[in-house]
Amino acid sequence: MKGIKIFIAIVLFVLPIVGRGMWFYRGLPQPRDVDVPDYGALTVPKPPISNAEAEESASLPGRVVLVDYYHGNQFVISEIEALTAALSERGVRTEVDTGYLSLNTYLKYVSAYVIISPTVMFTIDEVKSVQRFVERGGRLLILTDPTRNMFYYDYYTYATFIFSDVNSANNLLSPFDIVISDDHLYNLVNNEGNYRNVLFEEFNDLELTQGLEQIAFYATHSVHTDSGTDLFISDENTFSSQTDANGGFSAAALSADGNVLAVGDFTFFMPPYNQVADNALFIDHIVDFLLEGTRVFDLTNFPYLFNAGIASLLPTEEVILNSDIFGPLASLQSTLRNVNVDLTIVEEDPGEGDLIVLGLFSPTEDLTPYLEPFGLELKQEEDDESKDTILVPGFGELKRSGLGILLFRQEGGRNILISLADTADDLPMLISVLSYGDISSCLVRENIAVCGVGFADKYYQEPWIEGIPEEPVEEEPPIEEMATPIPVVP
Amino acid sequence: MSEEKPNTTRRRVGNILLGIVLPLVAGILVAAFIPRPIIGVIYLNDAIYSYSARDMITQITYARDHPEVRAVVLVMDSPGGTVADSEAVYLELSKLRETKPVITSIGSMAASGGYYLSVGTDYIFAKPTSEVGNVGVIGYLPPAPMLYEDIVSTGPYKMWGSPRDTFLRQMEMIKQGFYQAVKLGRGDNLKIGPEVLLRGEIWPGSEALRLGLIDAIGTETEAIKKAAEMALVSHYQVADLRDLAGIESVYYYYPFYYTTEEGITTSYPAESGLYLLYIPPIPSEK
């Protein structure tokens, strides 16, 4: 009985405890293991390093590569150190276009034109100049970069305007059938430390891709061409930000004529990225590309026709160096010195080096060998010297009076410029034209230019020297006196 | 006989008191010490940075140390924040989960570091249009090393922290940690691979549910109910852990976001560094 009582007491004691407990709690919490990332096992991805070495390149002293810095280019000069260093190793000079000279002038003498992330549009004249430059064997390299946009912040609307470098680049590239997309490529699976650092491992067989096994680009636009050639193709895990479509993108393309190279990235040119994968070898190939162009020089390149440092000036037999000619010659010498060419007067052709020949239309024995390749033909009228003509290939038959002709040819590494005038009086005028450093006042057809340097036909007689022939002056008849006086009316 | 009756009655009453009422009262008194279960709520309506993280950790610690707090609901509306602070809160939440269920209820946003915390909980609710995801890291590269005449240091990166390239690669490592956290947290529920998840996209809640980034569409109330269900409690009370932990509602002025000279607060952090942060795009025109 006592036990029952104790039991009841215990039950009664426990009952409210259990009741309250069960009112609130229907079970006991079970400790459990919660997995967290193994942070200690995470590693920093390392860049792939290549052992590929570039072949030693030939030295090409005297060549100049122009780097554009006049079109809102989104880089600083120190960032192209790898390029300028590689060019210097080959004895090539790098010039930066800051607008001091016109682009057309620069392109007269440079071997290659490098444009990096331009954000200012090229003018129509500039586009045409570049097109002509490329057509004549000049090399054009355009490097763009999706991280090199130009930002403009509108303080009134708080809007930010973004100008991509592809607009300006495509403006230049469209004649060469190359288009750079305003996108960036990305790869989340196989990349170089970051999704935007894309690796390329599939290469087309070109000189620019010789020996390459892997290239790493650090944010790149995709580059497209139909008639040209893609340098390398991305894998199936590479996507374009523009479409989020994958596979088969190129980030560099070569034009059909092989003179224009467009690349979607610029960062790979800079340390330390230029040392990752086979980037250094690729940069070396690009530098070779810039210098391997075969530039065709013609008269439009004047005064940048000479590359030997010294040009010999050879007056032919009929040309007498007198005071009339010294002035223009001095100007010409000054012009050539500005392009690092010294002018030396010689009595006979030294047989080597660059040469400027001065002569008249009446060919002398010493002039004939220089003229033969051009096929000029002189026609003389016996009775009237002023009707003499000259047949110039490409121009037809021209009256000689007041005419100056410039002829240019490259022979055995020599650059020979022949300046011909009709008379010894016209020759200083022709040299004056040359001394301007610009023969745009002449009609130019490849290696022949025809310039007006004197007076033709009716003014040929130089009337102010000969004197104006006096024309008979008819005497006016004397005023007849009026026969009939006017009557005066009162 | 008549004298015995009162004694017997008194004895019986005494027995009853001793045997029934006393144990019952004692039981009731003891039962009163059984606390009513609490579903603690932690609100995060801010970026995750030193101050907000410290407050959260205080609340988490309180929940862990107080047995009456049987579950925690994390009410989330955050674009994320700094890497270290996000990871610190994530690890504290993971520790709490070892003993108590933690449920997330996403309000308008659980992006980047906010989502990092979410995957460190047992169940995730979101609204149909909540912004969820943005898995990844964002950072400002340190400047290229340079020298000043009047500031000297003992190493090339003493002033800059790390080479720019190393910084980028470290960021990739942090991303992998984030991805692992998502994988561990979501397990088989996750329907997308890294090639999609790590694009850094933000998905609306309904899409996040389809992709397995969250568990259900639901409200904060449902989250609390779910927490109680998982904690095996009923008749619980819901309490703001901030109040329980005695965190004063002091407005800390901490310039986490960059403020322009005109006084406009941008969506960019004021300091350079690494972030698990969603930065909404600024209005722009091309």
C-alpha cells in the first residue's frame, strides 16, 4: 500500500513535467556532423609555362614600326615594352604617332602600323591611307581588348557611357574582311586562372602559329573573318558573352592578303602574361609578321625613298650647277636631312647606294642607261622647238615645254630617283618641288610623276625677258570740229 | 470514537496533501523550469561586413549556448559582402547546425555571400521573385607595385598585398571554396553543374527552385513552421535573437558602400578587396 502511494506520488510529480515537456517537445535534438568545404585543400591555380623558344631573328636595321597614339588609344607606352624590346632586338625603331605628322606621311616610310585599343574613329582619309599602305605591302596589326573601354560619366543623369575599342578598329578592318565582336570570350571549365582568361590549343597552320601549342588570352574579343584565316580556335567550353553560345571562336585573324592581323586581346603582350603558355613565342611571331612585309615603294613615298643614309646627287652632262640651282638643292638637302638622308654631289655614279640623277629631256650618254627601263620617247619638231613632245608610259604624249618628270626605280638594293626637266631653267623649279618633301602637286602613276614646273606654249617665249612686242597703235583720228555750231537759244 | 474521527480525517487530508498535492505541485513547479522552446530569428537586411557579421555571430552563439532556442530561422535580404566575414558567419552557422536546425527564408535577395550563408542552412525558402545565386567572387586588383620617396617598406608587396596576378588566382581559389559549400549544402538537390552555377547568374526564386538552389517557395512563417518541425517542437515562441542576445539597436555608421562626393551611395564597396558581393549594374548606355 505504501509502495502504491509512493508510486502515485512519483507519477503525480512527473506528470506535469512530462506533460509540459511533451506539450513543447516531441523529441530530443540529435547531434549531427555538418560538412564544410575542405578549405585547406584548395589550391591557387598556377599558370602554364612553356619551354618553346623562338628562333633567332635577323636584324633589320633602318625599319620603322609606327604605334598609333592619336586615336584615344587605351594604353600607356610602358605597356608595349615587350613589343618595343623585341623590335629593338632586331634593330627596328618604334615611332609613336601623336599627331605631329599626318598619318599619310608616317605611312610613307614605316614598315608596319600598330594600333592598340583605339576609341576615336579614323577619318575617311586615314582609312584610305591605311588601305593604300596595306595594298603596298605594309603590315597592319590591330590589338583590341575588352577591358580597355573608354568610360564617360554623365553627371546630370548619372549614366555611364561606354565606348568600346571595337568600333574604331572595325572601321579600319572592314576593307580587309575582318570583324571584331564587341564581346568577350569566357571558359568556366578550362581556363588560365579565371573564367575570362581563355586558353587556345587548336591552331591553323600559319607562320604566325608555328610551334604554338597553347596560348593564353586575358580577356579577349572574338575575331571573325570569311576570306582570311583564323589563327586559332577555341574549345567547346568557350563562350561568347554576346550570345552565350559556345565553341569555335577565334581571337585572332589574318586577312586574305596576309598583311593585316587583328587580335582580340592586348593584355597577353604585357608582363607577366607574355611569359605564360606559348605567349612569348606568339609575340615573337607577331614581331616577325610586322617586319616581314614587302613594302612596295613608289614616288608617293617621297621623300622616304632612300634608306642608305646617304644619297648621291649626280648631275648629268647637260646640267650645270649654277647659282639658280643651288638654292633649291639646298632646300632638297635640308628636306632629306629631316628624314636622315645626307645628300652628296658626285661626278659619276658610285655604283652603289641611293642615287638622285638630274637631267634634261635631251638624253645624254650618261643619262640614257637610267631612262631605258621607263620607255620614255622623245619626239622633236625640227621647225618649232616649242612643239616637241615626250611620250610617257601611262600618261601618253605630253608637250615638253614647262614639264618636269620624276622617275623612280629600285635596282639591286639601290633606290634611284631621276629628275628630268625640259630646260636648264625648269630644273631648279623641279628640284624646288622635290624640296617640299611632297610631290602631291605632280601627277603620279606608280614610279613616274609628271610635274608642271614652267610655262607652256604661248608663255614659253618668256615675254618679260624677250620684251613685249609692240603692237602698232592706231592713231585715233583727230576730233573733227563740229561743222555746225549748236545754236544758242536765248 | 468521536475523538478519533477528527484525527483520522486530518491524517487522511495530510496523506492526500503529502501523497498527491505535494508531488503534483512539486512536479508543476519543476515543470515550470522546462523552458518554452524558442525559434530564434536572425535578420540580415544588410551587406555582410565586419559589424553585421559580428552581430550575426553573437546571435548564432546565443542560439548555440541556449538550449531553449531549438531552431534558428535566418531571414535573409543581402547582396553578400566581404569574403572573410561571409565565411566566418557560414562556419558559425555550420557549427550551430550540428545541434540545431537552421532554416533560411530569403526575402528579396540572397546573392553571392548571402547565398553562401543560405547553403550553410538546412532548408531554404524563397519568394517567387527573390533574387538568388550570383555564386562567385568579385575583387579589385591591387595596384601595380610602385615606389614612393617618403613611404618605405621591407618588401615589394608590403604595401600592395600581393602581385596582381596572384590576387586573381587567389580569387579563383575562393570561388572553388564557395562552389564546394554550395555542393555540400545542396547535395543532390542541385540540378546544375559548375559550368552553369559559376557563371554568377542571379535567378528568380521560382527558377532557383527548379535548378535546386532552394528547397521551396515560401514565406517567413513557413520557414518558422519548418524550423519547428525539424526541431521537433510545438507551442513554441518566436523571438528575435538580436533582442535575446542583448544586441543594442545602435546604428553603426560604417561606410561599406562607396559614397560619391555628391553624397550618392553607390553599389560599390568603399574599400578595395575581395568580396562575395552582388553589385547591381550601374545605368549605362553604349
